[in-house]
Amino acid sequence: MTADDSFGRLDDDDYPAYTMGRAAEMLGTTQSFLRAVGEARLITPLRSEGGHRRYSRYQLRIAARARELVDQGTPIEAACRIVILEDQLEEAQRINAEHRRSAAPPDPTATT
């Protein structure tokens, strides 16, 4: 992958663009918090060739939600489970909405 390829992927929510230090800084948390949410299997960072953790914007949003819950007094394991369930619910709702749209009868007033 060239530098141009990497630069173009920065808009990709799943591209692991952030180091652990930068991710912790962006979230206003510690690197140990990021390791803890990884151990709780909330997020699984990709690893660089040198073995360093790399995080995507999507993973940072998930970790930020867990941090909100922890800051409110929720134990980290419970916070991670809540975030996982919220994410699963959101995905299920998205899939249900797609099924409803595809199963809906055609609109007779729509023009083709």
C-alpha cells in the first residue's frame, strides 16, 4: 500500500489510522483503558507489522461510549456489555428497516 492509498482510506471509518497513544489522547482517557476494553472484547484493534495496536474511528466511537458509561459509575465489564448490546440492537433495527422497505408494496403514486 502506498502513501497515496493510505491517505485515501482516512475517510474509511474502519481504517486503523490511530495509534494507541493518539486514540487515548483523542478520547481523553488512558492507554490502560483501551487495553481494558480490548480485554473485555468490546473492540479488537488491528496490529501493525511491529505489533502496535491501531484503532479505527468506528472503534474509537465505541470506546468513547464505554467511557461515558464508566464515567457514570458503571463497571467496565458491564459498560462493554451494554455497548455491545446497543450496537447489536442498532444493527438489528437497521436490518429490520431494510426488510420492511423491501417487503412494502410498491407505491402506486410513484412515477417511474
